[in-house]
Amino acid sequence: MAYSKALQVSPTSAVLLANRALAHLHLENYASAFDDSSLAIRLDPGYVKVRFILLNMCSTTYNIKLL
């Protein structure tokens, strides 16, 4: 996965982690999506996109319909 290689160069990039989390979400790798999202939030608490990814993952996992 290209995001994993990029994270080897820039391991504290919340943007890369969020993008990899979204890729994991699309592949239904929910545990990996959760891990990457959680780390991205810790690295950049103001990064809104990653919070949306995490919310989307939780709603998919627990069959919750969002607005």
C-alpha cells in the first residue's frame, strides 16, 4: 500500500494516516481503519476529515444511519 510506504518517510502525518484509514474502511478492514483514525486524531486533534472517517467507520460497523 502506497500510504504505508509514505508513512515510513513521514510517520507523524495525520493526513497520510487519515487517507490510509479511509482506504482500510473501503476494504472493510475496520480495526485498521480505527487504529489509523485514532492515531491521526492524537497527532492532529483539529483535523476534521479524520473524525468523519472514524464516524463513518463506526456507523458502518454498528449499522447506524447518519442523517
